[in-house]
Amino acid sequence: MRTSKLTLAILLVGTLTSCTARPLNEPGRRSRQPLPLNDTAPKGDALLLALSGGGVRAAAFSYGVIEEMRKRELMSRVTYLSTVSGGSFTGAWWALHHDDVSSWRRLPDLLARGFEAQLVPGTFKEPADRTHVAAELYDRELFGGSRFRDLPDGPPYLIINATDMVLGRRFPFTQEQLGCIGSDLGALPIGYAVAASAAFPVAFSPGRFENYGASHEDCFLPFEWERLGATPPAEHPLPRPASSASDPVDYWDLVARQRYADQVNLARLYLSDGGIADNLGLQAFVALTPKLERAFQAGQLQSIAFVFVDAVAAPVLSYGKETAPPNIVQVISRMADLFLQSTSRSTQDETRALARRIRTDLRAVELTPRVGCVRISFDDVLDDGLRRTLNDTATRLTLQPAEVRTLVRAGEYAAARKLDRIDETIRSAEDPTCQ
């Protein structure tokens, strides 16, 4: 695995430099631009697409997958787009530019420029925290100052995910969630959310978000507040228990959101890499389960497929051939991959159970839903040499242009193999395996 003095500098700065964190959000009332998830509805033959973490490696591979799906006119079926860490660069770019193909196709060149060289000087210039420096960089150089309210109306509905280091749970950038801390998602720069989602520990400090306080009306819809009052939330500490038909998962999501009313212990939030809580971005779909089931029951939804891009690297066997042990940069990169592998396996199992649960719940009311699960990963690349190259690519914010191009082509190839018969897969999958 190639190392870099620049990468080492970032890691040392991240480890040794103390910093004064500034809040990344501003006070504001919850708005309807973009739409709250409660006001969205999946229809027809819907796809729910999730993009995993893994630095620029994940961003470039995800670009290839989306490009192949776009060519096959499958992206028009994507209702919800959930992203984590490196995948958030690509997911946010697609959500912002999916109506403009020429803008969409600029992303690989932007990724090939990398971000590490610009982050180190910015860290030394001022005492601001490193994630704030990254947020301003992504906002200025990548997203051009675009805010969530600038996203086109309608699907795909973007869900960028970070991890709340205080509560130890997934923090989705949605109107509902931002409303609970007295902020308006529409006013937040997209680059700021991406920076929080991709703030891998050690290299980046957690991004600080202020809890400005919110009324019940800003945090909950009337029916949500009524449901939450059914049982005192204090009796149900996080993490939430396994869900069932009599214990809908959305209730536990409401309990978690109500925690932010505690402005003594949660006066501010520290958000870190979304991969800590869920590296595949699939927990966002678990929270949407009641909405999906209601859409099936209302006849609005005919089939659904959970499609997730997994760009986590496999074991690096080359280490076993070397006489010298891995250096500090290799160790940290490998540590990141091992952690992401663990969280990815856990979430994949949860999604497999989710697909089964939807089938079981709806069959209980005499419906026969078509629910499938498709995983697109480096394993779908049949060429041994290319697959080894992909797995040897480090989890970093800068890769060589040739590496970015290779990852993009690999994503297109892997997607083509898996998506050729996606509708048949959904129809025939009695027991979704997510393989």
C-alpha cells in the first residue's frame, strides 16, 4: 500500500493539534425545502440506494455504479439515497446535479484533484478545528456554496449520515433531525454535512453542531408527538431493541430524537464519520420501514430493492510478504478498513432481516410484496488482478487520477453484472441474501 508524507502530516496534525471548535450550523426554524422525509412517498417499483464509506476509493467506485445505473435508466427509480463518509461526496453530487449530465460527469476530475494538499495548510493557518476547515473547503471547492434548499425538488431524497459521538447513534441530515436542534436543514451548506459524514477519527476532529433548542412543533409532527407520548421515553434507553410488527421502528427513532430536548447534557453535538454507526448507510432504510409498509398497503408501492454499494477493502495480503512491519500510515488506514468491515457486516445482516421483516409483516395482512436486496462490491469484479488492485487502494482523501479512473470503471463493471436482472432478482428472492 502506497504511503504519503502528506497523509502522515494530516494524521499527525489530527493527533497532536488542539483546536477551538466552532459550530457548523446556525439557528433557524424547520422549513419544507428540502422536504421532510415524512412528506415523501415511495411509488411504483422503487429503489433505495446506499453508498458506503471508504474515502475517495468509495466515492469513485460509487460514481461508476451510479453512472451505470443512470445509463440503464435505473436512477429515476431511486426514491431515497443514503450516504456515508466517502460515499457522501458522490451521493450529494448526484442529488445536486442529476438533472445536468455535464455537471454530473465533472465529479471524477474533481475527485482526482484530491483534498489532502489543501487541508494541511488550512489546518495550520488558523486555530479552527480540522473538520471546519474541511467543511469550508468542500463547500467552496466542490459544492460551490450550494445549500440543501438548492437541491432539485422530488426524488432522490438525500440522507447524509454522520455519527453523534455523544449519544453514539446515527445522525441523519434531515429536516426532522435538524429541527430537533433548532436548525433548518435548508440553510445548511451541503459541504458541511459531507465534512461531518467523512470526519474519520484521528485524522479529523468531530464537527461541532450547536443545539439551539426547539419546540415540539419543530421536532415532531402532531401524530409523532401523540405516538411518543404513549410510553415515557426515559424507560427505553438507546440503543433501541429489535423491532416487530407490534413495536414499530419509527417509535424508537422518535425516542432518540426527543433526547435532543435535553439542552443541559446535549447543549452541543459532536458529529464524526458516519461509518462509526453504519458504514453502509442502510440504517436509514430501517428507520423508513413503517413508511415503506404503509406504501405497500396503500397500493402505492409494487416492489422495492435495497441496493447498496460496498467499497470496503478486503484483507491486505501483501503485508504478509514484507520483512518490515506496516508503518503508522498503513496501520491507521488498515485500522479504518478493519473497523469499516465490522460495521458493514453488522448492517448487512440488519438489512437482510429488514427485507424478511417487510415480507412477513405484509403477508400477515394478505399482501405479497416483492422485496429484494442487491450488494455491489469489489467481489463483483471477476479479474483477480483488478480486484486485488481495488482492495489494495488506501482509504484516503487523495488518490492518483489513474486510480480514480480505475475505480470508476470497476464500479460500472460491477454494477452491470449485478443489475442485468435486478427486477427478476426482486421477484424471485424469497429469502434475500444481499450478496
